[in-house]
Amino acid sequence: MKQKLLNFLQINADDVDNYYIEPDEGHSILKSDSTLFELSPDEFLEYAEQDSISKDIRGSINALTNTKRAIECQCDIIHFSLGIPYKKLDFPTKLENIQKMGILAKARSSKSSIFTRINKIRVNLEHYYKKPDSDRVVDAIEIAQLFLAVTTLSLNNVTCHFYIIYENNESNLGLSPSDYWRNGISISYVDKENHFKLSNPKTQNTLIISGSSKNELDTFLGLINLSVNVGKMQVIETTNQKRLFKQFYTNLIED
């Protein structure tokens, strides 16, 4: 699928610096279903905070357990929102998918990664039956608070429609900058279908990429990453527009 996307973009590596992203519109893609999620991540986290007040072993264990539930529930809601099958995925795989979406900044080292810290807390409790101390409980709750806040904010501000435009395209001569998209590529995330639709207005070619297909998942997550990063920028300057696309295109080639 990555090769199909590269072929669709029809971009030569030598010209990649001349392409930029023009955002159009964005909205929240985070959604839930009360029949599947009767309890929310925020509720689990609230229970964890209440459990931690006692500061005894029982309260600490319950606090860590509910903290983990809050994080995993958020992961499941994110996967559900994007139409990605998640019920058979283990916890580390869910976290890895979230990381590929680019919601959280990469840590300086794998040991300091928020995902590593989350998983270590879970493993110590569930597999090694270690008694948690109060500091570990506070650490876990703070990590969960950060995780919920950042993922919710990022997915509430995703740019769901944008264009990839070639800056030096001779076909743009005579067109106003607002009409350059007619010689570019339109990328839209379709909520109802949980897929990306790429279309070339000039050739009328289209390409659909879905997160429900194993063969397309990595490419789908890469497009979510791009949409999230565009959404994080409230004011996008031309240099950043070019940098975002170049990074996206380079990752496609290298992966």
C-alpha cells in the first residue's frame, strides 16, 4: 500500500522540496459508543485518584489497576474512532499504534518514553506482583492524565482535509494561490467510512486507504500522523508546510 501511495503522489525525490501542504478544514475524529464503553477513561482515572487517597497497599493496587484501565480504554476509543480493529490487540501493540499516529512527541530515549513507563508499571503489577509504593501510584496517575489530555486534544483538532500542492507547477500560471489545489492532490479523512480518500482533480484518479485492513494499517497511521501534525499547527508558514510534507514523504520511502 505504501508503494501505491507513492505511485499516486507521483513525486520525484529531487522535487520533494517544492511540495507543501495547504490545510483546509479540521474537526474532532474522537467518538465513542455507550454500548461498547459504558465507563469512560476519565471515570477510571477518577476512581484511581480516589483509590490513591488511602495510601495503603490495597488502595495503591486499585489505583494502578484503574489507571491502566483508563489508558487502555482511551486506546480502544481511539482505535474504535478510526475504524481500526482492536479487540484482539495486546496492550503494547495498541500503544505502538498510538505512537505511530504522532500524537505524543518522541522521547529522547526509549527508556524515558511515556509508553515504556506505562507498560513497566503494568508489567510490575500484573506479572511480577510487586507492591506499588505511593510515588509509583502518583507517577502512574500523572502519566494517565497526560496521556488522556494530549490524545484528546490532538484528536479534537485533526486536519481532516488538506491539499498537497506543487509550488513550482507551471500549470499554476494564471491561477490565484487559492486555486492551486486544482493542480494538486486532495486528501480527506471520511468519518463515516473511517478511511482516507486521496483524489487528483486533474486526472480524476482516487485512492482509498483504510485502517481496517492489515495491509493498509501502517500507511493509514502515517496519514493520521500527518493530519495530527497539521492540526497541531495553528498558523502554518510555508517553510513548515514544506517540512511536514517532506518528512511524511521521506518516511514513506524509508519504511
